[in-house]
Amino acid sequence: MKTTKPDKFKLHEGGKDEFESTDEFMNKVEEIRKDFTEKYSQKLSNERNWVMRFLIKVKLEIEIRKRIHALSSLKNLHAIDN
């Protein structure tokens, strides 16, 4: 059985580590950080209690890490378009 367009995608041989070192991944990580920072900036600027500010920052960092982990999860099949 013949398949059409066999060379459309080129898979990464190095797996997750190789994918995480690409410029595309780094750009997505920066975009995620920017989006969540903007989302929480209003809450941080309005909060006067330093304990609550600390907790907001911790929550922000946890959400960023979760999103990055979902992006680079081993469950995903990473391919690069030529």
C-alpha cells in the first residue's frame, strides 16, 4: 500500500530533550510565560499583603510549569514540518 506525501514530516530522533532545545519550543515557552505573567500581573499589583503576593507568585509558577510540561510531554509525538 502506497502512502501519499511520505516526506511531509521529519521526526526528532533525540526525543524530548532534542525537542526542548529547538527554537520553536523556546518561543512557545516564552509565550506561555508572557501570557501567565500578564494574567497574574493585575492580581499582584493590587495585593498589599506580602504573604498573598508570595502565594500568587507560587501559583503562577506552578501553572507555568504545568503548561510547559504538557507541551513537552512524552505522550506527545513531536514532528517538525519541513
